[in-house]
Amino acid sequence: MKKILTVLIFFLVSQLATLNVLAGSDGTLEINNKSKEQSAEVKDCFEPVNRAIFTFNQGLDKVFFKPIAKGYRYLPKPIRSGTGNALNNLSNLVTIPNNILQGQFKEAGVNTLRFSINTTLGIAGIFDVASYYGLNKLDKEDYGQTLGTWGVKEGCYFVLPVLGPTTVRDTLGSIVNLTGGDPWYNVTIGADTKFFENSDYYYSRLATGVDFRAKNLEAFDNLEKNSLDLYASVRSLYLQDRKRKIQNSDEITETMNDDDWEEIDTQ
């Protein structure tokens, strides 16, 4: 039964974690007006198959993942905020080594201090104490972004069942996480310790996806409602967002949904 639950959590995590690559440092979804131009250079090598898989994934989202996110929105605001803070703190374990690999030593220092302060004084990151000391949140970094800064091209765009949109480069970056690049993965799954179980990793990844999906319910609804071709819109959004993050661009973007928890609570 435990193995079945772990597999189920893995599939939930896979779908929801895909959404998280589109999130900014504040957890909201953004889209650029020039997305089609920026993503045109990346080949959609398997478009007919990709579209079929995309439709399947959309069905899963409507039946399972979206209702979970809606339910999460009913939780008290302090619980949601604390959960978001803790998960953001945990993400520094991947961001910090990628800051270093990209030569972002200042950012690595800030994120290291944030992680240390929030993990201790902030009680495992539930409270963002570091921000009170002027150490504000920075953008997340991952191994796919690092490969991009090193000049590795995207390769073909493709959509995986449940896992969702990706590219050859981002897939390689994800593999690094599973081969020692993610300290949280290492201590929960890679190492046999008495402090953590395999399910702790999957639960944390699931919570990350749910938190992001809940913050952007309206954003995805608007995207679906206003897109003549939802598949093409998601593809453009994914590719241009990855490019913007790799370039660490500060260009002005058109945010699909500016709602934060404070505004959501008034609806």
C-alpha cells in the first residue's frame, strides 16, 4: 500500500512540478508579449504526438490537480503563507549550487544566508525572517538554466505524459537532480537515514506544485479562455519563460495574474 501511495504521489508531483518552472520568485505566472517570437527558434519535433499528450495532461489537470489546488485555497492564510515560505526556503538547496555554477557568487551568498536564517530562526523556513534583515527573495535557479548559461541549446521541445512540457536541455537538468544535484533528494531518497523517508521528498514536491497551482488558478483559466490554440500558448509561455530566466532578464513582462494571497482572500 505504501509503494502504491508513493507512486501516486510521484505522478501528482510530476504534473504539478512542471507548472512551477513558470513561476517567478513570488510564485505567480508571467507571460511576455513577445513569447511567440522568442520561442520560434526551438523546434517542436513531435508536434502531433505532443498535442495528443498535452490533451491527456489537461484532462488530468481538470479531474485531479485543479480540484486539489482549489481545496488548498480554503486553508487559512497563515498555513498557506507558512507552507509557501518553507517550500521556497527548501528550493535554495538547488538554487545555491546553481548560483555558484553560473558565477553568481553574490546571489549564492545571499541565498545561503537566507537559508541559514530561515531554517533556524524561521523554524524550518515557515517564517521568512531573512526578509526582515533585508535579504529579499531572489529568483530560483536550476540545472537546466545553468546548462543554458553554459551555451547548451534547448534541443527539441516535447511534452511527456504527466510530466508535461520540457526540452532536451531541461530534461538533462532534471536528471542531474536525480544523480546527486539536489541535496534534499539525496537525504530523503538517495541516503538511508532514520530522519527522513522517501515520501518526504515526494510530499514536498507535491506541496510545491499545489502551492503554485493555487496561486495561479485565475491565470491558467484566463490563458485557457483567451487562447485560440492553448497548446501553442503553453509552449510559447514555457519556452520564453525559460529563456528569460536563463538570461536573468529584467525586461517588463505582462503578468497574467497579479493576485497575491492578500488579494485572493478578498474574493
